[in-house]
Amino acid sequence: MSDDIAPSQERALLRLLDKVMEVMRDDRPINPDDPDLGNLKSAEHFVPGEAGIAYSFRNRAFPDATVELTTWTDPLDYSDDRTRVQAVPAYFELAFHNALAGVSRRLLEQRLDLANYWVDADGLRKESNDIGHSLPPFAREHRYRYRANAGEHGRFPVDVEFFFIDPAPDDLSRKARLDQITITRDYPYLTPAMRKKKREEQNHKKRQTYGYMDLCTGATCPESGIWEGWTKDGPTDVMKVERGQKFDAVRSVSLEQGGSCPMIRGQWYWLCNVNEESGTVWKGIALKG
């Protein structure tokens, strides 16, 4: 049996959750040295070939608790080479070794600005937040699930789950105890094949959008990436161009033929982003990042 949460612990808990929601919902940068998160214990890459890091903290207010914030390779970046993709926040877990009595679930709901519904794996909205009890031997574990309100600066759907331990029949205090909190960004699940399809759709859309801008030699590049240069006879060139850079002249002879040639005024079309360069084949030539 645990004692009631102390006022100082409650303040520390709310500060911790505020900070996590800023990261998960509002997309604030992660600062592993933020004292509200605790003292950093470890930061480890946990999936080979991916950018994600699992951060583990020791919080003085809850010395026996597990405090972990996990980042994953950005699912919304469709690049094939996952080692070159930025890591983004994905999952937070606060698990108490000794569950805390006296924590108000209503206070947590208000502080985290949680809605009175949740969203299942199929994207369907489920009214109410009470999920009920877990199966034996955890029959007194009571789960509550929420979709966080987006808020003014909210950028990503965020799901929150509370795990409380209901009092035993002989517990005269009749107080539920907070056992665990999880906070998760609701990213879409994409297989490599699905990412490839999304990548092709994204590049096709950009090619059309930028094509209407008539980006010729001397025009300003609107987005860093790999661009394809055309003469009136078709594509002859491919080049990495940075945003804000002026588009160069294009080759008068196709790059696949090799050798030097006169450079002439031409038009430039989007091909792919820089992260995709090493996986792109252009007119039989494998580009290398």
C-alpha cells in the first residue's frame, strides 16, 4: 500500500506531463537536460538502421519510477534510406514501482486537455474514456483512454492512457492508485512498399506543382532537392540544388552520354528530395548521395 502523493510530488508530476505534452502535441524540441524531465540516465539507439533514440530519466520526485521518452524515425518522411531521416517523438511512459494514491484523474484530464473520447486502431471514435479492467491477474487495474485535444499549437494526434489500481475490498481508504501513464503520437503505419508509393505520389505532385512555375535558368529554387534539367529536346541533366540558389544552365547533351558539352538555358523539374538521391535511377544512371 502506498501513501498519498505529496504536494511537491504532484507539482513535479504536472510539470513533467506539461513538458511531455509540449514535445508530443506541440512539437517542441526534446531537451534531454530539461530538469522537469529528470536526470538523463541513458540515450540509446534501439533499432539498427533507424534514427530513433530511447531516452531514460531518473526523476528525483519519483526515484523508483520508470520515465522513458522514445523517438522513432519520422514515419511521415517517405525516404527509403531510413538512416538519413530525422527522429521524431513517438512514445512516453511513466510507470511507478509503488503506485501513487491521491492522484486526481480529473485533474490530469484537465491539465493535459483531454477529450471525452478515444480513437481506436482503425481511426474510429469511441465515446467515453473508461476502458474497464484488465484481465486476471491484473483484475484491479483500471484503464482510461483519451484523445488529447489539439489545442492552439497542436500538430499531431496524441493518445493518452491512464492505468489506475482500484482499491482492494479490505482497503478502508477506498482510493485508487495511479500506476502508469502513456502518451503516444498517432502516426500512420507504413510498410516499405507503402512508403515507396507515398514517395512516388509526393514527387509526382511536386513535379506538377513546380512545373507550373516555369523554373528556368536563373530562377530561384523553391526547395532543396534533386532537380532534372530539360532542353527543348527533353531531359539532359540532373543536379542537386539548394533552396534559394539560382538554377544553372543545363547540358546540351544528355548526362548519360558523358563528356563536356555547351551549357544552354533550360527548364528545371523536381525529381526527388536529397534523402532519396542514393535510391534513384535517372535514365539508367544510379544517383549516389
